[in-house]
Amino acid sequence: MPHIALPDLPGIRGPMAFRPETARPLNDLVDVLLRGPSSLTPGERELIATFVSAENDCRYCQTIHGAVAALAPRPDVLLCFQTFVSGCVSGRSLGGISCPARLL
């Protein structure tokens, strides 16, 4: 329960609407991390953000990042990542491959 009166918006949107001057730098950081130059595509980075959000038990962020990742133009990457993450979460062995996402 927040100790301040926040707008009735889901997830992080309430605190961002409460203090827009702090929301701007956070949104700029997200843009750099998820959309800036990288060896990973924006879709791949959204998949990683989906997994990290799930590990952080943040259903709102998991849902948003997952929805954006689902729009990525590479459904083969999505299927591969879902299989990999499923194995990581369940603790199944993936042919001796460790789950690098657990390091995030």
C-alpha cells in the first residue's frame, strides 16, 4: 500500500503520473536499454525483460513486455525463448546448458 495518494493506474504508471519529472529519465533509460544500439534485437530484449519481470513477480511488467515481445517479427525466437525459460523456471536440464537469464 502506498504511503502517498497515487493516481489509480496499473503498475508503475501510477508513480510515474504522480511525479512526471522523475518518469522522464526512467523512460529515457528504458528506451536506451530496450531500443538503443545492441547486438540483441528489441524483441529479444523485450523477451529478457519479460523473464526478469516474471522472476521479480511483477505481473504488470511481465504482461506488458510479453505483449511487446509477441509483436516482434521473429516468432521462432519467441518459441525458442519460451522453451528455454520454461526449462529454467522448472529447473529441468536443458542438455547441460545453464540458464544465463538467472544471472540477470
